Amino acid sequence: MHATVDQEGCIGCGLCTGICGEVFALNDEGKAEAVVNPIPPEAEAAAQEARDSCPVSVIDIQE
């Protein structure tokens, strides 16, 4: 699984980093980005929860 974050739509709330800090981090611009790809198997559920919890729905996870 691979995660991406739409940088233009991200509001930098940090919810994804709180839910799945193994995969997501805030960059120098204060936007979330996927810092680990592929997503480790043990972090897949948390990454999907982060995607589902994103208030602006900018996280995409592909198989």
C-alpha cells in the first residue's frame, strides 16, 4: 500500500500524524505528507484510519 497527500487541499491539522505518525508527518510548509512508502503492514490499519479521519479528505491510499 502507498499513501499520498494532496498538498493543495491539506490544512495541516495534524490529525493524520497523531493517528499514524509511522507514515505521516508535517513538512516544512506545515502540510502533511507520507514519509514512509510502502506503508509497513503493521501500520496499514492506522494509515487507513488516518485517511478516513482526515477532515478535508486529502489522503489517498492505493494497493
